[in-house]
Amino acid sequence: MVETIVCRNVSKVFRAGKQSVEALLGINLTITRGMFVVIGGENGSGKSTLLKLLVGLLLPDQGEITVLGVPVKTGWKRLATRIGVVLPSDRSLYWKLTAKENLHFHGGIYGLKRNEIQKRTLELLLRLGLLSQQDQLVEGYSTGMRRKLMLAKALLHKPEILFADEVLSGLDPRTTTEVLAILEEFNREGMTVVMVSHVLHNLPAKARFLLLKNGKIVLDGPLNKFQFEGVVRIRAMLGDREIEEIAEEAELSEVILQLIQQGASEVRIEKDDLYSLVRRYLA
Amino acid sequence: MSKILYIAWKEGKIQSRYRFVWFNRSLTPFFMLAPYVLIARSLSSSLESWVLVGSLIWYWLNQYFFGVGDAFSEEREEGTMANIALSPLSLLGFLVGKGLWLMVDCLYITAITIVFFALLGVSQGAWWLMLLLYLLCGVFMFAFSIFFAGLVLIFRRLASINFIIQQGLGLLSGQTAKIEAYPRSIQLIAYTIPLTYAIRASRALVDGNLYLVSSSFVGLISTTMLYLLIGLVAIYWAEKRLRIEGSWEVW
């Protein structure tokens, strides 16, 4: 297993005047080559800060980060051509340029040869379903098209690792599935994918899930380890308080009976999923 | 080098989307400068050309202070600054790319303005020689604007007083006057500004005084180098601070 990303005791504090916010606290993390990592957590939990530290946009106050063997603190420029980054805002594209021109510009500043840019642009636009709109200005694109173009931009120089911050946000269910399928495809081809996301459905079964809370990793494991099949969530009102129980399907009737005996009303049975698991961890 | 050229290419592509801007650019300098030049003409014919070349050089500084000095603010407002920071291109390389595009832009503006004033009969020396000198002085105005860009990266609010800074520099450097007419203390300040030497060199070329042209260039080179050096240190320091604070998209 080749260690692609290593964080050792990484902390980051943001200071504004006399106030300070501890964004990340003593993060230890190792990501190996070819992993598909999804980082989840509430707003302000430190997800984007972690991603910015990994790509060198931010420097840690404490700790060491090594990406592809390069210490990020001093070697972020050397790392630039080896990683691809999708930033959360679609304003990171030039809206007054066409899709093709955006990619042409990006390839140019990443030092790609002209014919290589042309070849790769065509290849990616075709793969992402944007080929017929390649000469349209980005200002006329839908959110989904912009997200796909941002992805194409990040993949143009064939990075070894793709970092994507909220690439699925604001997408309709079909486009979400499409973008995830594309990410999985590149991951199968050997690219390491690190994705920050609030969208937690349809994720690849082999993905590793990291959950951040108040700047710390509170959950870390492969998605297929979290067992949702055969598990149900029971919600009910106990007096004026809403309660929640997780139970195996086989013991469902027994749990419901116990709840009713305790005086529970409005009993609802729901299928368990990653969202409710995250909610329980963050509660 | 090609990475830098792509910045200039991008600027050109975006500008080509705003066709009326080109029309505006071709006329604005003439209408801005004509009142000064025509008043000078009523006083003496040599003064009109002095005012014109002084104002044109100032206009190059004006374009560079807006284009290069505000380059970071512009990208921040667009939301594309973090992309530049993530790319293998240095911030200085990015500014050089912007500067290359501005050179094309300024040459276009200057050439048209020269034609307009020639039609009005304003004497301004051999046009090709003057254009060459403007281009050369433009390189120094670009280097001077890197100093301003570095300051803007550190003190974001400076961008909002960009125009007043340019006006102040124009006034101090003798854009429409001889600085010898200024009080001694103001003259001392004037000699610390590269624009002063660029204006003096251009006027000396119109007058055919090649000795003054070369001595002015000595002053231009030395003052510009000093500002450039401070600018480069400022950019380096500001970039490090941006990576600590994470304020790439704050303006």
C-alpha cells in the first residue's frame, strides 16, 4: 500500500483580532494510492480547511502534511501539476470564456503542450457530455454543466490525486449520479479521489468515509463497514420528546412493543442510511 | 514563458467579448487629455507637445496601475484567484502575463491617440520613435506597478484609492508642468518617482536632446529597480500570509 497523503498531528487556528477559531485539532490521517475518500461533517466542522491544507492553499499552524512524498508546507508549487483541485465555487471558472477556452487556458498555465491540450480537452468534454456545448460561454451554462467543466479542468493535466470540494452541491439527482460515476471511473483507473461532500447518497461502496466534528475526525471507515441493510430506525414521541432507536429488522416488533409499553406514541419506522448515521454521530 | 503567454491570451479573449470597450478605449484618452493639450497650445507650441507626451506616459502608468496593480483584486472578485494560487505559475508570472496583455492594450490606445492629436496638428516628434519610447517607458511603468500590486495584496483597501494615487503621481511627476517650477521639497519627492524620469525622457526626445534622454533613463532604471525590489518582497511576504490566513478570496 503506497501512502499518498499523510497528515501528522495537523492543527489549524484562524485568528481575527482577539478572536480565534480552532478549525482543525491534531488530525492524523493516512490515505493510500487509489482510495476513494469522502469527507463529511457539518458546516464549520473543518472539512474544507482540511482539503485546503492538503492542496497547499493553506499552511498548518502545527503538524506535517506530505502529499505524494512532497511536504506541502514547502513544496506546494512542485505538487501543483500532480494534483487536480475542484474548488467549491463555480466562479472559479472564467464565465466570459467558452468551455474549450477555459480548458485551453488551464492546460496552458499547467505547462501542457498545445496538441496535448486539444486532445485532452476533446477527450474530457466527450466523457463529461459537454462536447456539443464546448463553444458556449460558461455564463450560459447550468450549474450541473459548470460542475462538470470544473471537473474537466481539474482532470486536464492527468493528476494523480483529485481533490473535490462540494462538487456535488446544487446538482439534480441525475447529474449527481453522473458525476459520481465519472469520479468512480477515474478512481478505477488508479486516481486517488478525496471529496468533501454534504451529499452522502449513491457513494461508491468501496469509499472510505471520514466524518469531522469540531475539527476532529470522529468516524473513519469504509462505507461497506457501516451496515444499513436489515437495519431500521424507529422514531417516536415519548411525552413531548422525540426519541430515536436503531434496531435490526428481526427485533423490530420487540423494540416497538417496549416503546409502546413505555408510553411512546406516533411510532415511525424508517430505513437507516448514512445521513442518519452521520446525524447520530454529530448529535 | 508559454505559461505567462496564456495569461495574456486569456486577458485578450475576455476583452474581445466586450467590443464596445475597445471603442471606448480608443476615444477616452483623447477626450481626457485634449483639454490640457489645447490649453497648453494657446500658451506655446512646445508646451502642447510637452503636455501631450507627459499625459500619454501618465496614461500608461494609469493603465498599468489599474491592470497590474488591481490584478489580484480583479481575480479575487471574479473568484478565480485561488486557481492562480493552485497553479504552477508564480504570482509574479501571473502579473507579467497581465503586463504583456496591457502592453498590447496601451500600444493600441497610444497609437490611436497619437493619430487624433496629429489630426489636430499637435507636434509630438517622430511618431514611430515616440511609440518606441512609450513602449520602453511602459516596461518601467509595469515594473513600478508591481510595487503597487504587492501593496494591494497586503493592504486590500489601497485598491479603492488607486485612481487618486495615479492622479497624485501624475501631478508630482509633472504630467502637465515642469517640475522645476515646483517648490524644492515637492521636487525632491518627484525625483523618487519613476514616472518623473519617464516623462522627462519623452519630452527630451521630442526636443531632440539625446543626452537628457539617456540621463533620464539612468534615473528611471534606478528608481524603478528600487520599487520593483520592494514590490517583489511585498508579493512574497503577502503570499505567505495569504497561505497562513487562507484569505485568497477576500477582497
